[in-house]
Amino acid sequence: MRLNVNPNRMELMKLKNRLAMARRGHKLLKDKLDALVQDFVKIIRENRNLRQEVEKEIIKAFEAQNKASLMLSEQDKELVTTMTQQKVVLDVSTRHITGVRVPHFEVHLEGNPYAYGLINTPAELDEAFSSFFRVLPLMIRLADAEKTIELLAVEIEKTRRRVNALEYVLIPNLEETIKYINFKLDELARGAITSIMRIKH
């Protein structure tokens, strides 16, 4: 679709500059889109492996907890849960992936998770605690990866729309308008030459 401009040399120069900028912008956005898609695919793969690891650890933790639960009295269960002195500290920061700002979570476990009497409790209880404390940082990493995937998907869609707008709308419109102005200017030049020739005769 041709742009509505006056077919003169000044407009032609402006349109050629706009076209050069649009082509540069298109290349930059296309490079950014390719990099975003590469990062997106990489994080999707990591996320799939992480999810499998989390599921495996959660199953182990609950199996150990169920075994330990069968061996403990109600009084011991209450004592174990109230005596645990493990503290969870979550650090939230941000990082950039291909120009996209994404959250970054880090979990730190502080204190002694085994504050209960180890002698009077079954080994399965220690195993359950170990599994739960192993799975927590993995779950935080999984949340980190899933939020990153969500934000990258939004940015990919936004960048793709801009690339398509340049590639299929703006650049063809500018090219068509430049072609039209060149044609009009050539037509004017031919008309002027014809007029001069008539005057001479």
C-alpha cells in the first residue's frame, strides 16, 4: 500500500532514509528474535529436566515420610515438627536474558534440620527431612525457570509482531512509495524535456 505523500525529491530523500532505518531495525529485531527463541528453547529443555528431578525427589520424600509416620507415635510426630530449627531464606533479584528482565530466586537453608533426638527416631525420618530439604531449592529453581519462560514467550510474541510489521507492511509500503515517486519524477523530467524540444522547434 502506497503512502500518501507528495511525489517530490525532498519526500524521496526522507523515504529513502526511513527505508534504510526500517531495514536496519528489521535486521536488529530479527537477530533479537532468533536469540530469544534460542534462549527460550534452552530454558524449556532445562525446565523439563528440572521438573522430572523435582517429581522424583518429592516422591522419595513422601515415601520416606509415610514410612517414618508409621513408626512414630502421635506425641513423637508433634515433637519432631515443633523442634525443627531449619530456617528458609529466599533472595529475589533480577537478571537479563537477551534484553528481557526476569526474576531470579535463590534459596538458602539455615540452621539445623535435625534438632529432634536422632537416637529415638527412625532413619526414615532423617531421610524424609533430607529429601524435603533437597527438593525445596529445586522447586525454587523450577519457579524461576517457569517465570522466565513466561516472560520470554511474551517478549518473543511482541518482537515477532514488530518484525512482521516491518517486513510485511512498512518496508513494502516504503518501497512501493519510493518506486511511485521515482516514476512520477521521471515522468516530470520527460515532460520537461518534451516541452524544451517543442520550444526549440
